[in-house]
Amino acid sequence: HYGASEYYDGFKRTAVKRDGGGDGSRWSDPLNWSGDTLPGAADDVTIAFGSNTIQHNSGTDTVNSLTTNNKLTLTGGTLSVVTTAQVNNTFTVNGGTLSGGTVKVTGSNLTFGSSTSNRLTGVTVNGDLDLSATSARVKIEEGTTFVTAHLIGSSSAIGFAPGQTLTGTILFEGSS
């Protein structure tokens, strides 16, 4: 990977930036990344390129940290964050798993669509969960915590894996 790097906890941390050299939107397109290589578990990822919505739609990807000013949509696969994900725009999960780390969404909430594959696994959400879409849903697993879940959309649902402890507030704000 190209870019500034440092050693931390015995691992080389590399700053990887989204350069939009590929299709400009798919996480899985290596040409969209500096060095034309997908980011990995030791990488600190920064996305601040253009106005495209960045879409993670397949595969399993792990990054050390993630900071984005672009909209981010998780529509498939698993995106794992070791430390923090700072999203300074909308972050929508509609068909994938967000795993690990602490998620901070500035100016918005972590939003869910109607896919039955939506999962939060071992995530600390410093903010609210937005289930305002019709049939919005999410499954909470492996110690995930959040502040407040807003069930607003018609037929929205939140599920909990066996053994999961509720560590937030759930507001039933929808009509059904």
C-alpha cells in the first residue's frame, strides 16, 4: 500500500485513500484505492473523494479504521472495523454485516433497510439506530451496544441473538 505508515502494536499501519480511479463507488474495485490494492486489516482508510455513495456489496473486508465524508452503504458481505469508523454522512446497512469497532455517524444515524441479512456483530454504536424504512430490520449480535433504536417504519423489527443483552433504548414510534 502507498501512503504514510507507522508501526503500532507490532503491525504496520498504512494510510489508504480512496482515489476513485476505478468505477468510483464499489469498495471491491481495487482501482478505486491508492496503490490500486484493496485495504486490509492493518490499514487506516480515508474516503473523501467526489460525491459518490461508496457501496460495500460482497466479500469480507477488515480495516483498522475508517473515516469517510462520502455516503456509505453496506448491501452485502461483511465489513469489519478493528478500532473506529467515523462516517460524516449517511451510513445505511441494507443487506450485510457490520462487525467490530466503534461506529460514529455524524449528522445522521446508522440507518437500516428491509433486508433480512442486516446484522450488527460486536459493534459499539455511538449514536442511534434508524429503522424508519418500511420493513426495516436488524439483528443484534455478540455484544453490540447502541444508544437508541428508533422503530418508525411500518413493520420494522429488531432481533437479538441468543444471549445478547439489551444495552440501549428501543422506541416504538411507528404505526404498526
